[in-house]
Amino acid sequence: MNGPGDEAMSRSLPATSEGLFGVYVHIPFCRHRCDYCAFATFTDKDHIIAEYLSAMSREIELATDVPDSTSIFVGGGTPTRVPPRDLVAVLSCVRRTTDAEVTIECNPDDVSEESFRIYASAGVNRISLGVQSMRVHVLQSLGRTHDPENVRRAVESARAAGIDNINLDIIYGAHGESLDDWEATVRGVIALEPDHVSAYGLTVEAGTPLAEDRARHPDDDVQAEMYDCVDDILGSSGFANYEVSNWAKPNRESRHNFTYWLQGDYRGFGTAAHSHHRGARWWNVRTPERYIELVRERGEAESAREVLDEEQQRIESLQLVLRTRLGVPIDAFAPDDLALMEDLVVSDGERVRLTRAGRLLANEVSMRLR
């Protein structure tokens, strides 16, 4: 089940989280909320953008025990909803290593060569474009509003501004999306020559418009076909799968995501942002107004936290890394379970990795970890 570049890919992946520290910056503002979105995002709060960014800068500046970050990821919401110069002013508060990976999630409709130049001047060296589909009727089914043609313009503008590490996000399984539609999206994405592709199966999150409309819920069998399709096409186009939902050209894997998958430490700033330090996890309040109020009062906006014991940390670590090309030590599974899962995993005698069929059932496989 190895694909093109897998051996080189395995050599380039970090084996541990040592030396990695991620920072996540959450921008909760959106023009329009997608039907499948359950994140902490808001379409009616643009009037407090300036206050929110000011509070976030204060939270970052007052944070303690934060080493230089090896990666920064700005997500949302829609980070490109915020004026570029105001956003990079916040990023300037984050200490980072000289070779840090700095990514901003972008809406194809909101960006221009000028905005990318402002990002690049502040050290942004990677963008992640929310493409989702290259078919208009599929975008409409997802509740998305952007023009697929703007994806091409955004990629060209980013490269013209000197940002040459580009991820494209796509989603499969929308109501009304045929296998031909999905293949057209994948091939359309490849034609843009990205460095990285993230392909996610549409999931139904409670409280979303999608959840309330059962007629639009995805079909598991169709999604499995679409996963095979994207894996085949990307694999034959020089991309290697290195995590269940992620493919990259050699040496273009997401360093920030690996900080999560290797159970490394990270700090989140902004509403609902999560942090982790040696088994302790905590997260901020969800609403921007309450976040601003708390940061003004006490310099931070923690809502709650939990601390994992050693056994919980061990199992979670295995569950996370199992999803990657690194796999888990062979003794993480009982021999009898390995025999039962011969179609789902493959072993080299030292480590166990998911096959493509296993990637589709990663959660079920992880339940047998010991």
C-alpha cells in the first residue's frame, strides 16, 4: 500500500515532538457561515474586530512560558475577513524561530496580491485556501459562496507575492456531488500545482443546518469511493499520503499539524482556542465579547481545563500517531488483533501502519490499541 515518495516522506517526517512548539491564532469573523460549520465563528460581529485584535495582542504579550514557536497557524472563521495589516500586527506579537512555518487560512474571494504581499512581509510563508469544491452546485450544497475561478486567482496572487507553499482544502460527500464531480475537483486542484492537499469527508456536526437536514447527510459508501479516488489521483501526481486526510509533495508536510499529531505543546490565542502543555489542556471562552472582557480584566480568557494522566496521554499519543505515515510500535496491538486486521494494517516487524482501507476505518482500528 505504499505510494510514490512514501519512503522519502517517512524519512522527512519528525519522529517526536521534541523541538516543536505551535501557536494557533483564532479569527472568529465570517461573512457567511457554511452549513456544515460548527466552529466558533460569527457573521454579525465585524464591528468589534478592532477590539478583538487588540485583546488578542494583549493575550499574546502577557502569556507566560511560551517558547519561540516553530509554527503558527491562523485559522477561523475567516482570517482574511480582517484587514491584512491589522492581522500581521497581531502576528508580530508572536515570538518565533527564524525558520518557523507561518500559515494563514484564506477565503479565495477575500484575497489579492496586495494582501499576500503584506502577509509575506510579516513572515507568512504558507497559505491554506478553502476550496472545498470546484463545482458550483456542490459549493451551493455546502452553503459556500465563493467563485471557483477565484481559487486560481488566489493561487497565482500568492505565488506572485512570493508565498510558494500552498495547501488547498477540499471536502467530499456533499449532497448532489457525484463521483465525476469529485474527480473534477481533485483534477482541478492538481492543475493549480499546490504543494499540499487536505481532503476531508463531510461530517455532520450537531447544531448545524446540515445536521437538521437529513436528506443532505453524506453516504459512507460513496465517501469511501471518493477517498479511493482522491488517493489514487494524488498518488499518481507526486503526492504522498502522510496522514489520513493529508497529502503532500516531498518536504511539504504541515509542521504545525505534526505538533498536534505528535502530542506536542502548543498555545492557542483567541476565542475557543485550545492549548496543551505536557498533558494539561485548556481552552478559552467561546464568544468574542466575553473574550475581550476577560483579557482586559485579567490578561487571559481561559474557560476550562483538563489534565490527562500518564495512561491517558500514552493511549492518546498512539491514537494520534496511528493516523500518520509514522505508524505505531508493533506491540501497540495484540498479535491476535493484528491477525484480525490484516486488511487494515501492515507491519514491517517494528511498526504498524494503516493501509488505505485502514485509513477509512482509523477510529475503529485505534480502539484495539493497548
